[in-house]
Amino acid sequence: MKNRCEWCGSDPLYITYHDEEWGVPVHDDQPLFERLTLEGAQAGLNWLTLLKKRENYRRAFHDFDPVKIAAYSPRDIERLLADPGIVRNRLKIESAIRNARGVLKIKEQYGAMDTFILRYVDGIPQQNVWKSLSELPARTCVIQSDAGRIMRHDLVPTDTARGDPRCL
């Protein structure tokens, strides 16, 4: 049996996510934008809820194509608000559209989201090895210290917490 993190539980979808995606660095723009969008939609919900809705999100958000999403109109927002397969929250939907526009600006300036993101970790993906769930932080110092810079690129941070004493 594979050694898994405590949070994984026994749900087959969670197990597949844990074994195939969790902690695996992503470098392509589309899956990075997908994760950014799903993380934003997840706020206040558990991750399994979003994993169960991910295929619906892919369908509703044009396979997370930032060019298409950046062009969404108020009519598209209403379409998404009526879609029972996704989290129907106006602020979360509008943040996905804003983030798509921000991603396009980042790609124009840096060539790729990966290039932009890796700037915040000295070009090296973070690989943590926590032994128990109690060691896993709710937020990281990288996100807290760089949230302002991220927002200047028109992205809505998925973790907007400030002032964690571990990061001072």
C-alpha cells in the first residue's frame, strides 16, 4: 500500500489527486491557471468539493483557457451563476475572469506563468516533506509576503491572510 498523507482519506478521487497531482510541480500555463481558479473557488469549502466539480469547471470555463475567459461578458457571468455544476458565487466567478486577464498580462510580460511564479521561490519549486497534518501550514510566508506583488499583476490571491508571525 502506498504511503499517503493523513488528509487524503479514503475517497478514490482524493486518493488519485494525492497520488498523481499533490506536490507535483506544474509548469504549463493551462493547468496553473486551472489550479489558481479552483483554489479561488475553494475558499470556504473543502478541496474534495472542488475535485468533484472539476470536470464541470473545465466545461463551464472553456477548459481554463485564459484568452476565452478574459473575454467573458456579463452574460457569461449569468450563465455561470446558473450552472449547478460549479460553485455559483459571483465574487468567485468574477475573480476567475479577473485572474484570466491578469494571466494574459503576465504571459505578455514574462512569457509564461511558470516564469512569473518561480521568481518568488528563487527559481526552485517548493517541495515540503511534512510528517503529520499538524505540521502543514494554513498559509505560507511566500504567499503572504508577495500577495501585494501578485495583486499588482491583476491576480486575486487565493490566500489573502496577512500578518502571520512566522513570516515576520
